[in-house]
Amino acid sequence: MKAAKSPNEILQNLLSLQADSLVLFAAYDEQDVLRYANKSFRSAYHLEPGEQLSWGAIMRRNYNAGLGTVLKTDNFDEWLISTQSRRGKMPFRAFETDLVDGRWLWMTETVQPNGWMLCIASDITQLRPDDRRLRQDRDLALRASQTDELTGVANRRFIMARLEALVNRHLIGDTSHGCIAVLDIDHFKAINDRYGHQSGDEVLLDFARHAHSFVRRLDCFGRIGGEEFMFILPDTALGHGIQFLERVLDRIRAARPLKTFPDFSYTCSAGITALLPGDTPHEVFARADRGLYQAKLEGRNRINVI
């Protein structure tokens, strides 16, 4: 009888099997930088051995070269913001994607509490074309239902679902910290009245683009209505959440979004609160919203902690 293999031998065999597998394997860290990919994944996304690029950089390079994933967009940056608003925000996600070389992949994303993500993809090209179209239409409809039409970031439905998920995690003891921040563009009605609604839309887009650039893997950012937006910051102590918002407000103060009015600038206000034991989604959101209201009363262009 052969001796039982040691745990280390079993692990080495598993690593060897997936390294040469036709199934695509990849691991991204909490900053969405690729840290490992097997041969199949690197071949599909045209990566050299040892390259460790961010997911966004991989997609941008392939898009510019006409390689990798088929992206049906004329504006890569808008597509990137929209996709990153959903990417890695749930513990598990499964979807289909097609490659420029004609392959159709079924991909899963599994996210650990520390933000690391495992991606596994299988070739499902042999599915009937009519089945593929139906599945693609379903995925497009789901994406539209979760995305704010103007800014491309997560919409109210999606971000409120993520708030509920954070509260549920807190209730079962999976996380010890968490912050919620509600932000509002100052004097937005006056911007619309003075510069026109098209300029108002440009300001909303500019705000969403700048604010979204601060989002980390486990964070979530979305538009909850009008000129009001929300950050969900899991595993974040209140002090760190305040520092996070200060960087956002500094970026917005420096923004000059209107080409026809190059001297135009704008500000925003924010209310932030820590998730407390026993909170419901409604309670923590209402508390952050009261903080925003107080920031407005105190003169705007500031953060109020509640």
C-alpha cells in the first residue's frame, strides 16, 4: 500500500494541475492588481509571465489593441467606471463574457473579506448561439438595473443592497468597523440655473468620476438620487473614514469640469457615521443623511460627523 501523501504534496499537485489547466485561474489583491494567473488566463488576456498589472490597466491595454474581452463601447473610461462600480462588491458573482478570438467564457468572482479575489473561467463556446444571446441579454439587463444611467456608477438599488449586506455582516460579527457617508454637491440648483442643465450633468459626471477614483475593492460608491451620492466603507474606522472623505473633498475643490467656463469650480458637503451595534440599514443611512444636513447648515463644503 502506498503511503498517504502529505498535505504539502497534495498542495503541490493541485498547484501543478491548475497551472496547466485549460480552465482560466487568476487572483487579484485588494487593490485589484493581478498577483497570479495561470497559462490559460495569461493567454486569453495577453499577459507576459510575471506581469502584475491592475485589472483596469489590463482591460485598457487590450481594448486599445483590440484584444481580450469584447467591449461594446465607444468610451472606455465610462465603461470602466460602470464596471468597477459592481466588480468585487459581492462575495460571489457569476457572469458570461466573450473574447475577441471568438471564445465565450463563464466566469466566477469569489471575494474574501480581506478584498482578495479569485477569478475562474471556463470555455462555454459550444453552447448554442441562441442560448448565448439570451444569456447576454439577461446580463445586459442586470447591469442596466444596477447602474445609474447618467454617471455610470452604481444606482440607488445596488448601493442600498450593499448597505444591507454590510449591516448583516456586522450583525453576525464578520466585521468590527464600517462607515457610511452621504455626499451632496453644494448649490447644485444654482449651477443648473446659471450654467444650464447640460452643464449640471457635466458636474455630476465630474463628481462621480473623481469620487469613484478613491473607491477600494470592498468599498461601494453610487448615486442615490439627484445630486446626492453615498460611500459604503466596510472595515473602516471612523477616523480613517473622515480622512478618506477629506481627500475626496480636496479633489472636488480643485476640479474644473466646465470647458466653456474654465474658472468654474464647485464643492460638496458630506455626513459620515460609523456603523453601530444593532443598526438597521435605514437607521445608519438616516444618521449619515442627518450629518449631511448639518454640514449644509454649518456653511457647506465640509464634513459633519454624527
